[in-house]
Amino acid sequence: MGEVRVRIAPSPTGYLHVGTARTALFNWLFARKEGGKFLLRIEDTDRERSKPEFERDIIDGLRWLGLDWDEPIVYQSQRLDLYRQEAQRLLEMGKAYPCFCPPEELERRRQEMLAKGVAPKYDRRCRRLSPEERERLMKEGRPFVLRFAMPLEGEISFHDIIRGEIRFANRELDDFIVVKSDGFPTLQLRLRRGRPCDGHHPCHSGRRPHLQHAPPIAPLRCLRLRAAAVRSPAVVAWT
């Protein structure tokens, strides 16, 4: 396994949550048991909702719980150049595309799908734009996000150390946003690009994030980066 390096990566968009504290505890205990390192990474790329008071509350709360980290705190906002480089690579590979759909239009379509009893998902209309149409919209100065072009066939799989092989059909997954209109990366790009950069192994998380882990594995493999192993501590705690 080599040196164990695990971390907790809270977003300062709210006060410390009990779930975050629990996951931090599992990571900290695992690092101490294995003689490894426990790191703290602040996911501060949501510029609208991130607040200094939330960051202070998270840090103070973890310290109050007796959890300490072994290296300086890493702030995701200080890594924007890295994520922009990787997003550009995805564009050049044809694995990502600009989406010009305004938020209000996306919400209208979402409500229509919900009314029909259909799971809301982006309809990929900007994925079908021609290069000429994209260039025209760019020249007009239309705001856009960058979406990952999820494969339309096959499946995504990864190994959970506790629960075994986890699989999702690609057709069930969305063309998720990797870079927002303000140029900041989303969780789906940060989640997977950050781990190889930090050298983390493995990833401890609860049951719910399995679907969250599935989409980011696709761009990670396109970029030829190694996926961290996933472990579900909730299973260890409650079964």
C-alpha cells in the first residue's frame, strides 16, 4: 500500500456537519492506526456560498473533536491553474463541450421531466451543436459552462474495499458540469483530479456518495490518472 495518506475535504458553505465529522474521524483513526498522514483540504471554490465564518467553524470543530492534520491546509481555490489545464485537455480530446443553456431554461426543462415522472437529466442539446454554432455563440459572448461528454454506452465501475465492485450504466449518468460559468471547477473535476495530486489512498466515504463517485471516474480515466480506492465506513460502523 505504501504510505497511507487520507483526508477530509469540507466545503465552507455551512457549519460543520455531523456527517463530515464522522468521516473525518474514520480517516483520522485509519491514518493513526496505519502510521500514515491525515490531511485537511478546504473546498472553497463555491464563491457565492463560501464564507470565512463557516471555514473557521469547521476548523475549530475538528480541533474540538481532537482531530489534528499532518500538513498545512490545502485550499482548492489556490489550484485553479491545475484544474483549468485538465479541463482544457478534456476539451482538446473531445471529452468535454461548452453548454450555453441558461439556468432558467435548464430549470424549466427539469420541471417538465419531473412532471412526467422522468429522472431529470441534461438533454445534451449543446453536445449536438456544430463547431460553427459553438464558435458563433462564443463570439456573441454567451456565458457557458463546460460539461463532460459522458459515454453513451457501456458502464462505469469501481472497487469499494468494503462493498466490492460497484457498477453504473453510462446511460443512467448525466453530462455533468466540470467547470462553471465563472471559470471555477465543480466537485466532479476537483474530486478526482485532487486525489492523485495529493497522493491520497484510499478514499473513505459513506454509502450515499457512491453515485457521486461514479461520474468523475470517467474524466479521470480520460486523463489517465489513477483512481483512489473507495471505502464505505458507514458499512463498517453499522453492520
